Amino acid sequence: MDTIKVKAIVLSSADYKEKDKLVTLFTIEHGIMQVIMKSVKTQKAKMKFAKEPFCFGEFLISLPSKIITGVEVEDNFFELTKDIDKFYIACAILEAVRTIVVPGEKNVELFIETLKAIGSIAYNGVNDKYVLVKFLLSIFKSMGYSLALDKCSTCGQKFVGKRYLNLDFGEIVCTGCKSGNCMEISARCHSCFKILSETSYDKLNTIKLAQKSEDEALNVLNINFERRFNKKLNLL
Ligand SMILES: [Zn+2]
């Protein structure tokens, strides 16, 4: 019997058998792993936290049983539970991760991005929707669906006038290149994409965008997410 040590964040947990929990971890070493936490109700306090979403730390996992035998919690982002809006946005981030990561495939870049995004929602006093917009833009980029911010994806010309999201390909195009299944996006929303993608997580609290542009941005990105990955994120 082997024991491995992983650094991970809990994405979700569900009841399993009578007293156990099936915990989905996003680990830096192995990507997504499903592990078991035994007799959760009788576990000592530290282990109890470890079944909650957002719990981040070092987990000891016994193989091949995949039973968690120990945990060193680094942060459980408890602040998130104090504000329902922040909590939902942070949950959408975990849901997005769960949707795009292929089990068994590691993705260190996404792991780091996820922690930064959740940390800035919990601690930086940022508009939580800005964080989710930035996070989703980065997901599209890493999955090969970069959204064009300056120049039309098709003809390469700078955007003037109207711009559209092509839902079949997940690309932003100009009026001349608009074809098939396209939805118009406002210049305000497009500029929200550009500013947020160019601002680092720790600087997001210094910007203020046109009111409600983040709502339109999130709506557009959620439609694009559903088209690309067949899953609609649950936003309040
Ligand atoms: Zn074009």
C-alpha cells in the first residue's frame, strides 16, 4: 500500500456509502482525482474541513484505495461563505474547472489561475464578477478559443463599428466577416474583455468599468462556455 502527497483544492464532495464522502480534488500533480474520506462525521476537526469545496492544502492519499489519510489545510477561503454573491461566483469558477479538466490530466497553469482567482475574490475586495470574466477569458484562451480583443479573428482588421461572437467557432469577428450563428456584442462589453484580460488579479481592485458591462460580459461568456463545453455555469 502506497501513500501519495498532493497539493490540491476541493472542487466538490458528495455522500458516499453510509458515512463516507466522495471528494473531487483538483491536484497540482495529477489534475482531477476522486478520493474517499472515511467516516466524515467522526473525523477530527481538521479533516472535516477537508471535505468542503475551496479547502486548499496538502492531502495524503492511500493507494490504491484512494482514501484520504491526512490533510494539512493551508486555506479554506472561509471569507467566501460570508457573502452569498461572492460564494456563487467562486462556485462558478470551481464548476468551470470541473467541466474542462480531463480526469488524470494535470494542468498546473489552470491550478495556479484558479487559486489566484479564488484568493482575489476572498481577500482583495474586488468586484467578483470581474474575476470570473477574467478567469473565463483565460480558460477560453488555454483551450484554444482565444477571444479576439483588437483585431477580427477572420480578416485581422482592427475592429471598427459592430462586432460579433461567432457561436459556432467561439471567435469574435467584424461585420464584414459575420456569418452563420453570430450574436452581436457591444463595444462596452468588448472593452470589458480587453481591460480585464490585461489586468492582473492583484490589480483588479483598481479598475472600474462602465456599469453593468460585466453583466453583459458574463452573459456572453456563459453562452460561449455552454457552446464550447456543453455546460451552462450556474450564475445568480
Ligand atoms: Zn473581419
